[in-house]
Amino acid sequence: MKTASEQSKGIKSQIIPYALTFLGAFIAAFAIKIFFLPNNLIDGGTVGLAMIAARMFGSDTLPLFLLLFNLPFVYLAYRFIGKLFVVQLLLALLSFAFFLFLMPKIFAHPFVGENLEVVVIGGAILGVGVGMIIRGGACLDGTEILGIIINKKMGFTVGQTVFSCNILVFGTAGIVFQDWHPPILSLIAFIVVAKIMDMVIVGLDETKSVLVISPKSNEISQSIMHELGLGLTIMYGRGGFSGASTEILYIIIERLQLTDLKSLIYNIDPNAFIAIENLHEVSSGIQQNKVFRKKKPITAIATKALGQK
């Protein structure tokens, strides 16, 4: 039977993703209404199509077109992805549409400035909002749903599908408005959005993988585990020229710990060979259903996955 503390944590883990989606929708609506629309910029995907239509029929119609253009993708998500995702998707879309409608009443004065200011600041704010929505388990853009389905059916990545759709959206904007300056600025803003969105989703921590080759591998491995508290894997290799057997240490570490690791290794063996690579993602192989479950340290996950003590 679960304790009161465990039940409280369970409720909290269920509420936080929805709260993030709600807050992210507000931030994204703020960026669109205050930065993008007043400066004739558009977002990508179905949001961009809705913005093009709203510019033709009136800015007040943006929430209506947003919901209308996303309805087919809601059906596709229900058919091919799952009911839980549809609930989160609808929450994100309805919240976003509501805040788009409400935003002019909250902030009466739009931001009108230099192109660089609009693109960088507006794109960064939109990236934060969209990133929070994705961390909450939803999305705003129907093309991402299309990308997931195409990835399953045809093998193209989600990023390739979304980027292709966005190029079509920006091209459509240039043709409809007979002005290529706003679509080009919108494409630059989209790059800013994508970068900030990745930072929000993945976080600021950078994970590295480190290979260490040294005749003092046993002493180094013991020091790494006991002094730094890191897990590692010992692999066995053979020198290409010497033919001698050697041990290779494989370590997964966060960027801020890298200096301590190198210092420890070189204090034991100044001639040790160290190879460092960036890691995009580390997974234990078990997909977590809840986004905001308490995280284990990266090194602990890696150790479990590699079957270490």
C-alpha cells in the first residue's frame, strides 16, 4: 500500500506535465501575438498556415483557423499514436487558442522593433513555450504528428518531415503576400525557436562519453568509482601495432565533471590516452511514461544499462 508521501508524489507527477503544457501555451501565444504577428512573421507548420489565413481574413480569426487546421492531425494522432497523447494535444491546442484570443486584452501594446530584436527575442520566447509544451507530453504543430506517422510508415525522420512542411509554409507565405522578406525572417526565427526548444526539452547539461586506455587501468577505474562516484565499463581490446591485450575504460559523464575526471586520470598516468565524445541521449532502455519522474543521475542510468556494480 502506498504511503501518503508516495501518493502525493504520484499526483504531483501527473499534474506537472499538464501545468507545463498550460504555461507553455501562454508563453507561445505571447510570442505569436506580441512579436510575430505585429511584425508580419509566421511560425512553421499548421500554426504558420493559421497565421497566413488570419492575415488574410483578420487577426481575430487566428484561434479558429488554428483549431480548424489541426483537426485532421488530432484524428491522425487518435488513430496512430494513442488516446493519452490526444488528450494532451487537445489541452495544448485549446489553451493556445484561448490565450491567443485573450492576449490582446492582457497586453495591449505589441513589440515593434528591429528585425534582429524581433527574430531573436520573439523566437527565443516561442522556443521556450513550445519546449515546455513538448516536455509536458503534447505539441502544437500537426506536422509533428504527421512526421511521427511518416517515420513509422516510410522511414523519414520527424525532423525531415517537419522541415519540409515548414519550407512549404514559408514558400506559401511568400507567394500569397508577394513579399519574400517576412518568410526569410520567419525561417531565421524558426531556427532560433528550434535551438531554444531543444535546450528546454533536453536541458543545459551536456553528456559526454569517455574512452580511457592506460596500463594502469585498474588503479584508474578504482579511483573513478570511489573518488568521483562514477560507474564505468571495462572493455577488452588489443593494440594494433603491439598486439598486446589492453583494458579500455568506458565512462559516461556530465560536462561539469569532465575536468575532475581528466585531472584524476592524469595524476595516476600522465601518458593515458583519453578520447571524449558528445552524447545526444542516454537511455536505460525503459521508456518512462511520466516526464517529470525524479531523475536518476546520468551515470547511474548508464551503469545500470551496462550491467555494472
